[in-house]
Amino acid sequence: AHGDPVSQADLLWSRACAKERMRLFVGALRDLRRALRLLEGVEGARAQQLGAQIRTTIALVLYGQGRPAKALAAARAAVGHARRCGDERALGGALVIVDLAAQMLQGAGDGIHLREALDIFE
């Protein structure tokens, strides 16, 4: 596992998720960005899905930091990546953040992204 970039990235992602829950956002972002760097150029479904999950978590952390514009941009990128690799869980999470960040920036919207996320999680 030590030399395996996917396993290393997965471990960093798990650690970042724990940091996010403790509101240690700067450390979480550092781990998430490092994890994405480890996955650069790595082929395979697991690497692609992990990349989608990491991107969704980056959007979540940015939202938690009160940075809705950056969170929205990151969440939109995460949606695209999750759709391309077929990761429903990452897609659902990213869609929720797209809606929440857009609401923070522009006020109440049509909720279309939340509805799609609910369809995924049902």
C-alpha cells in the first residue's frame, strides 16, 4: 500500500474527511490536494471514483469555510468528474453543494440540483 498511489490517496482522503468533521479546513484541503496530486495520471475506475470523491470533499470543505464562490466552482467540477466516472455518491454530494453554494451567492434557486441529488440518494 505504501507505494500504491490509490491507497495513499484513499488514506489521505479519509484523514481529510476526519479533519473536515473537526472543522480543521486548512489541513483537510492540504490532504485533499495532495491526494489529487497522487492520482494524476493513474488509470482505472477506483482512481477515477476516488478522484470524484476527493473533488466533492474539496467543495464541501470550501463551503464549510464560508467560501461559496470557490465551493460552487469546485462542486461544478466535481459534478462533471463524477458524471464521467459514474460515481453516484460523489455526484449526489457535489449536486447538494452546487445548490447550497448557489443559494448562498444568489438566494433561493429552483432546487434542481437538490432534486437530482435526492433521486440519487433515495
